[in-house]
Amino acid sequence: MEPSSTEIFWQIAWTVFAFVFFVGVVFWAWSGKRKSNFDEAARMALDDDKDLTDKQRRDV
């Protein structure tokens, strides 16, 4: 059974939408405005230790 032209249209529309969304997310993530936020997020695990006392560090 062959798909109808309506089904083919929606398959193509969904594929195009998903691709455009993916490209948008990539551009958003790689934009220069987001760099400082991502750098801060990357350091969160390392900066967490600054708030601990020496005793708390030994207990972990």
C-alpha cells in the first residue's frame, strides 16, 4: 500500500521542521553570547569545592 500524498507531505514537513530546529539549536549553542554562560556552567563542579571546609572535603 502506497502512502497518500497527504502522508508524504506531513513526513516531509516534519523532517524539514526537525532539521531547522536542530540547526537553530546548534547556532544558539555556538553563538558568542552564550560562551560566558557555558564557561560558567563548565566550572560549576570545580567551583563547588571552594565552599567546603577542610573537614567537609576529607569526609567526601
